[in-house]
Amino acid sequence: MTDSQQQCPQCQSTFAYFDGTIWACPECGHEWSAQELAAGAATKVYRDANGNELNDGDSVTVIKDLKVKGSSLVVKVGTKVKNIRLTDEGDHDIDCKIDGIGPMKLKTEFVKKA
């Protein structure tokens, strides 16, 4: 592909376009610079259930009742979790501490950015 035909590194769409200083994908909304692409910066982007990008230290809200494995506790819908840590260990993406429950791991698909 030429510089005028860039493929999105996230969703592989061929409709990516150059917007002055960055490349943008109209299908998934991913943006990247030519330097990131040249350096092979393939960092994982974490997104919540609504598609918003998550970062370390963000606050999120749980969107579904979640049973705590090995316990009778339940994390209720609307529970706000502050100061999350994103991790690449296993199938859970978020390390956090929930008031009244303690340390937990959550999946990004069950939270939305607060």
C-alpha cells in the first residue's frame, strides 16, 4: 500500500485517511501517527462497552450485575470503580479495588467510562 492508501492497524480497514498530521479510521475511530506506524507501536488500546478509550487511573461504572467467583457477593449495576489499572494478564483487562468487596479483576466489556 502507498502512503495515500494506509490500512488501519486496529481493524484493518482500507478506508483510513491522512488528516494533516495523523492517520484516522472512519470505521473504528482509531487514530495514529506515521511515527507510531514506522516504529511498530502496536500497543493495545482498551475500550469500554461504549467504545471509549480507557487509561490507567480512569474511573468506570459497572453496567451489569457481576457475581464474584467463589463468593456470594455481587457487584451491582452502577457501582463506580475509581483509579483502575489496565493489565494484559489473562482474560481480564482491569485490576481494581471495589469498596466493600476488595481487589478484583474486571473485563472492559462490563464497564463504561465514568
